[in-house]
Amino acid sequence: MLKVLKSGFYTSVQDLGRFHYRNKGVPVSGAMDDLSVFKANTLLENDVADAVLEITMTGPTLLFEEETYIVMAGAEMSVTLNNQPVKNYKIYQINVGDILSYGNLESGFRGYLAVKGGFKSKAMYGSRSFYKPLTFANRLMDGDVVPFEYNKVFRPKISEIKVDSFLNDTLLEVDKAPEFFMLTEQQLEVLFNTEFTVAKENNRMAYQLDEKLDGHAVSMLTSATLPGTVQLTPAGKLIILMKDGQTTGGYPRILQLSDKAVAILAQKRAGTVVTFNLG
């Protein structure tokens, strides 16, 4: 078991997502930066879909009540294990009573904590990812307990990996989405030659950008959307849907982010800039 002594700003259980239920209005959910989760689970020799903790901006204080092995990934944060500094993408052996404490955010926005075998919170519709309408919680609170199962015969083959960090990347690779054709030459010029600033309105549902394109009067039926779909409002605002984003929308879908671009954007906080590159 893992006991949450202090929950931090927004700490939740996430895996790679909840699939095959979008026709019922259920978002994919899952880790915002699934590339970092893949690396952490791979280092622990877990299934890549095993559940982790997603830690946003301000991290928790956690008490381990069982032995295990852990790996941290994603955002660079100041983290200590029993008051000794620890780092990302390295396996640490955990003993009963060990305390993991998160300090200052240094780079990126979302960090991940993986344990051997994954966290075993209740699965709903094939996923352990928190999504409040299904799981009745959208984040962990002080005093919560998260179960895990440690395989005591585990002996790590590799203890540490070096990764090519994309925390400071600002280029988002995109493809044309269904309503891309409606964009004017002026809108295209702005779209691909502007540094867009991440607005304060950003969360697991969607990211908004401060800079605008020219507005439009296009009317369309509500249509399917995905994580990474870029919508253009009539006022010219750009909204990028993320992992908890709605499954349909009535705004024109002008771009679709690549999976890596979604992960890059998930590591951006308000005030940072991004640009679009059409693949």
C-alpha cells in the first residue's frame, strides 16, 4: 500500500487510457504524457499500460507501507527519498516506512511515479485512470491509500536509463483535421508563423492559447473529436483537447496533434510558448 500524507496540487492515478467507450461519451483519459509513462514502466519491466501516479506542478508526500521498486519520470522535480535526493529514470528499492517527498518544480509540468507491477486502484471500463463521472474521484486526497502488489522475485536488469528529454521542446507536429480546408490564407499565415502562448485556462480537458486567429461564421454539426484535436471558435480562439476532453464538439476541427505533440503540450504551463508544424 501507498499512503498519501500530502496530496500536492493535483495527483491522480492514470494508465494509458480507457478505450472503446467514446461512442458512449466516455473520454480516453489516461496519462497526459504517455511517452514518459512508457519509459518508466519499461524500466521496471512492467506492462506499458500499468497504472502510475500523475503528479501536476506541486508534488505529494507519500508513505510506503510495503516493499517495492519505483521509477520517476516526466517533469523534473526536486524529490527526496528519506531526505536523500533522487532523480528520474532510475530504479530505487523501497522499504517499509520509506517516505517520498516532492519539492520544487524545475522543468516541465507533470511528473510520474511508477511502482513495480503498477498501482492497483479499482478498474472501471478497462482502465484505472481517474475520471470523476466514473471513478468518483479526479485526484488523490490527503489520507488516501493506493494499493500495489510487489513481486518479491524482481531483480532489475537495468537500473537506470538516459532519455532524450522533450520538456523544453516547443514545436508541435500536426496534421490537417477535417475542417482545415475552411482556413483562409490570412489564418494559415498566423497559424504557422506565430508563437502561441499557453493560457491560464489549461487542464486535463483542454489547453487554450492566448493569441487568436481571425474569427469565422462557419456552422457545423457536432462531430467526433480526439485528444490533440485543435478547435477554432467563432471568435478565433484555439482550443486543444487533451486526455479528459469531450468526445464530440461543435467547433471546426482544424488540426490534429501527433501523440508526441500531445505529450509535449502536457508538459507546458501557462505563459510558455508553442508553435505548430504541419507534417
